[in-house]
Amino acid sequence: MKTKKIELFIQARKYNWQENFKISVNLWEFKTDDKSIYITLDKKIIDIEIPELDEKLLTLAHVEQLRDQIKSEKAASYLRVIKMEDEINSLMCIENKVDE
């Protein structure tokens, strides 16, 4: 496994609408702007282990993500179809009331 050095910025952050500061750990140093105040408290450099790429594992994970996307698309599509069927039924009820 390879290692990589990462610099982290530990900052106190407060948005204009907040009363208190909160601690955030960031990969880059945020600067104060018109919406928030950032105060850098510390910087740390840490070593993280980078796993080796395993093409078979990545391919299987990719397939699993695609399957999850298919499930989400089917669910969203089903809801759209139900809504269209409800609209058709409503229109048919209106048509029948006009004929009476």
C-alpha cells in the first residue's frame, strides 16, 4: 500500500446566521467572506494509506452502482406513471360529469 501526505486545516467557522463557532476540518483553508467567518486554529499533515487498485473489485462495485441506479430509475418511473394514470382517471371523471 502506498501512503500519501494530506494537509488538513482545523478551523473555527461561523455563518452570519449562527451565534456560535463550530469546528471544521478541511482539505483547504477557507477564508472569511461576506457569509461566514473562518479562523484557522491549526494545520496538520497526516499520512494516509492509499489502497492498490483492484480492477475486478472496481468492476463489481461499478455493476452494483448501475443496478442501484436501475432500481431508482424504475421507482421514479413507476411514480410518474401512477401520477399520469391518476390524471387520466380525473379527466375521465370530468368527462363523465359533462355527459350527464
